[in-house]
Amino acid sequence: TDAGVDKVNEIVEAVYNYIDIMKSTGALEWIWQESKDLAALRFQFLEKGSPINYVSSLASNMQEYPPRYAVSAAFTYTSFDVARILSLLEELKPETMILMLGDRSFAEDETVKSSTPEPWYGTLHSVTPLLPGRLPKGTPWPDLSLINPNPFIPANFTLLHGAGSDVPDIDHPVKPEPVVAAGGKWMWFLGDSIFGKPKVSYSFELSLKRAPGLSQADSLCGTMFQLLLDDALEAVTYNARVAGAGFAFSSSFAGLAISFGGYNDKLEKLIHTVLSAVKSLEIKPDRFALKKDELRRSIANSLLGQPYSTALRSMDEAMAKTSWSLESLATAVEHLTVEEVKAWVKDVLLAGGCGVVGLGHGNLMPSDAVNAMTLVADALGCTGQPVWPMKEQSVADLTTAATSAVGAFHARLHPNKQDPNSALELVFQAGEEGKDLKEDINMRLLVEISREPCFDQLRTQQQLGYIVSCRLKLSSASQALSVVIQSGHHEPSLLDQRARAFINELATNVTTMPATKLASHKAAFLAEIRERPKNMGELTALLWGEISTGRLQFDRRKAMATALDAVTGEDIGAFATRVLQLPRSLAMWVYKGDATIPQDMDPEVTAGRTRVQSLSVWRDGVQRFFSRPQLQLPE
């Protein structure tokens, strides 16, 4: 916190008080054994991950261990060596301590200002001996105590569905089954017989009677409640995380997103603990003030982030029907009170009548999924109709040229006046994502075709900036091709000009692309579609993506492969010609913070597009929005 720099001595004293507790109790074998068991558990049930990250970690391990131990050394506890543990404890003393302290106020410290900058980044700093008079005084901290045994460590690893089934490919997709479909509740279940891990993942989406995404005040209250809940449960969730379990609770557009995951043996205990806290959380004024300051600083730091992030946020603000700028949120959070959050909990969160959709996947039975749904539904009074959050949000439809037949752009300053960079995001909207599979495939194939030449031309050849990308941009239900550039030596108007030139060339090249080159791009995209999930978490994400969006197309990747195979050069050429034109575009120009934005711009610079002065006014004036129809709960 901002006040932390004034509490350094107290913080250091607390650390040494705890070290003294460890020294007084000595080396406790039960703590060593618990650590050994947890490490063995992590190793036994280690999930497959990214090959490049794994080989990198092995290379790092080989710097410390003999090659034959590179895989297992980090998880291995060999013997309980009391003497070695005590000798290490003795080294934890002020005389061997290095204390590093960073704070904005040091920018005005004369010692720091007169120091020699460090050679790599030019950071000003000071190095001073920690004098005896500044060493910890050893003031007792009576609230500190040694840890207790972890109640979340699992003991039962029985696999309920066996293991060894083939990882599903797109030709043989797995499909969860609904085990609850009534009374405002819809629960899906899929037992795991593939990955052989005694783990479970639960995902829930709750639609509240008053959707937080429709009101800045409700959205802010939901975020603050999430911070307060995490804070109140920190001691509990720390033990759960150490034991391989966890939860996530966040405010979504339509209501709440809640998830639980970990070893199935003790997961129900965590679910009970979290839901009980949700129902009975006491909002204490001192913790509220601390978390409010944390949220304030988080927003302030986001405002001072990189210019391309400002461009992305501004684009989202323009496209979404209900959205709020960070500047607006920064103002609102200053006035947020305990009473407002308490009222939100009473009138929105715990008002009842919400609907809930869920998925249970892993080492569980249908009855376990039903029980988890019951726990969530009873805790939050879910008796209403589930609403898929993406259906409630709607976005500006650029394909109808609602405000202009020539496209639009918006110019703004970056909030950080010290940042010397400018940025651009230029999007070309194709239409509604998920409505027409052929359109979806053409959009993704076009992005696949554009990525490499975009980077090569704008980054490598033209050297416009370090950050250059061409990507698929999904905004609620819409899909668009997005070009993002950040530059330290060019204004946004020039970045926009170069990006448009690239897009024009891309449209031409796609229409004349040789069949062999198109086949190569299709093969690369097909390989991406066909990639099998490496672990249970990746499969859970695929299934939940279909459920949470309401598509329920569990064979979607197979359908995508079939649709991709049918795409011809004429198809992708016609699609590119239709989509990559200015009337379907919106651009965000972010000037460096100390720049002056020209008020009058030459039509050659703007390409004749409409200049958007106010994003909120422009958004409210767009005639057409689109969103998918709400998916109804079956009888």
C-alpha cells in the first residue's frame, strides 16, 4: 500500500518474530512430512502442460541437479535432517539480510537522485548499510503462531471411472450430459476416464435478477465484494492452494462466475467453506478501506499501463453497449461506501430468484454434480431462469454502417504523460460470431493468413514499433480482424495509414493467392483445430465454453474442420473483399501523453472517416446492436 513505506520496521519485525517462533519450536517432523507428502502428490498427479515450458524448466533444473534427477529433484524429500534445518534457521538473522525497498517517493530522495543509474535500465537507486540502530527491535507480536496441519490434503485417490481412454479427437468428441434441468438450475456432468487424475472441476454461471453488467455501481460493488471475500478467506484458501485446490469468484456481466477445482476427496469441504462465507460475510470498515485502496491503485496503475492497452480498452468501450472507462471507474471507486456494498449484497447477490448453469467434470459421479449444484443454488437462492451472460451484452454493428458509410476513428491521449509511445488499434468487423459457421471459419482463416505478413511488413521491414500484431478480436458476440501497433517514434495517424495500406494489400493478395499457399494456411489452421487437449483442465475449458455461451455444440471443432475443408480460394477472397473495407472499420488512435492532438485533420490523413469525439455519444447513437437470443432452460 502507499502507507507501507512508513511501516517497514514493523513489517521486518513481524518477519523476525515468526523466525523466532520457528527457532523456538525447532525442526518439527510433521511439517517436513506434510511437505514431503504434498510434493509427492504434485509429482504423482502432475498435469501435462506446454512442451516448450517443460523443456525450459528441465534445462533450469539441470543447472542445479545431476541430469538423472532433473525431472524429480524439485519434488523429492529424502530425509528429515534436523541439524541441517536448524543450521539454516540460524542463518535467518538481520546481519545476513538484504532489504530491498521501492516507492514512488524515493524519486525525490536526494541520496537516490544523486546516485549512479544502474547500467541496464537507468534506474536510480541507493545502496546503504543496514545500521545496528535500524535493525529489528524484537517487539513481540502475540497474534503470530505456527501453522496447523492442513485440513485440505487429500487421502482418497480412487479413480471412479478408471483411466486410459484415448484423449478425444475432433472426430470422436466427448459430450457432457445434463443431470439437473429444472427450477432455474441446469447442471452438466462428465466423468473422466481419460486423464486418470483424482481431480474435479466445477464451473457455475449465475444470472442475478439485476445484472451487474448493466450498472457501473452494481459492477463496482460486485468487484469490491469479490476482493473482500478473497481477503476474508485468505487463511483458508492458502491451505487449499497448497493442497492443490482452489476457487474463483467474480462478478460477470449477468451475475456471478464461480469455479472450484482440486482433488475430489476434500473439494466439498472447500465448497462449503466458500459458500458459507458468501452468505455471511461481515464487511468490516477497516478491511473495506484497505481493499478499496487496493482497487483504486489497481485502476490507477491500469491507466498508466502501455498505450496499446489504452487503445484496446477504448475499443471495448466503444463497441460494448454498456461499458465504463477506467477514468469513470476511478472516480466512482473514490465514492464507494460500505453501505452501498452491503445494500448490493442484500438486494442483488442474496435476493434470490437467480438462475444457475453449471458443469462438473472429472473424478466424480452424477450424484456429486447434483450435490454441488444444490449447494450453490441453495446458498444463493437460485430459482429463476438461467441467462447466458453473453446474450445480455450487445455490441456496435459496424457492418451496417450505422453512423457513417466511411468508417470511424477516435483520437485520445494516453493517461501516462511519461510514456513516450503512441498506439493504434484498427478493427474490421465481420459480423456476429457463432451465427454462421462458414463466416466464423472464413474469419479465422483470414486471421491465420494475415498474422505472418503483418508482423513481417509492419514490424520487421517498416520498423514501426516493437509491438505489432494481427489477431482475431471477439467482443461479446461479434468478431473482427484487429491490427495493433505501438510505436515510440511515429504518431497514430501514420500507424493507421500503414495499417490500412497493409490491409488493402492483404485483401488483394487473398483474392489472388495460389492454391498451394491457401492449402498451406488451411493445413496450419486445421492442425490448430485438431490439437487434442493436453490435460483435464483444457478439456473442461472446451466444454464450458460451449455451455457458458449457450451454443452447446460439443462437436463444434469437428464441424469447423468440415467447414474449413470446403473453403475455396473464391470463398476466402470474396470474404476478404467484403470485410476489409473502411465502412466496416473503427480505429483507436492513442497519442503519447504529452502530445497535442490536432483538432483539424486533413481528409487524406483520416481517409475521409468520421471522427468520433465522444465514445459514449457515438456508442449511444449507433442504430443497431446485435446479440444472440437467450437460450431457454428445457422443461
